[in-house]
Amino acid sequence: MPQLFNPGEQPLFDLGNPGIRTDLNAQLLVGKVPTQDGGEAGFATIRQGNTTISIPLDRNGADEWSKVFAQLRDMLSSSGLAVATVPKGIVPALPGQLR
């Protein structure tokens, strides 16, 4: 579930990271994988440059993140940078990907 913070508590991005760039596309892949108990877990994986982060999500977590992204979308002008790409939409799990 996304954690919302008071803007005064933490910077939006790591100011000490000289590798932060707005000109590199970010790739977002989302999908679900079966779990060992017979259930399923959702994942959102973001890749940019040499960084990858995978976020496990349950149904409620996915709903909360979608609301946060919808709020961000509504705050951005249509003339801003469009750097995120979703090449395949929902990505199926590969064989052997169990949580």
C-alpha cells in the first residue's frame, strides 16, 4: 500500500543521487503470480536505467496505488514529460514464479 507522507518529512526524490534523470524512460510492468498457498499476489515492477523495484500488492494495495496514480495524473498538465511506458499491459507470470 502506498505510504503518504507530509511533504516536510521527506523529499520527493533522493537529492543526493546524481544519477536521477528525467530524460530516461521508465518501464512499468504489472501482473500477478500464484502463491504457494493457492492464492495470488500482484506485482508492479518499475525499471529505469540500472534500477529495478518490484512491489508486491494484494487487491486492496493495488486499489490504493491506482488512486494515488490517478491523483498524480490529474495534477499533471498534458504538456509535461511522458516517460512511462507500459509495453504489454498486464504481464503473465513465468513458470516457476511463486511467492
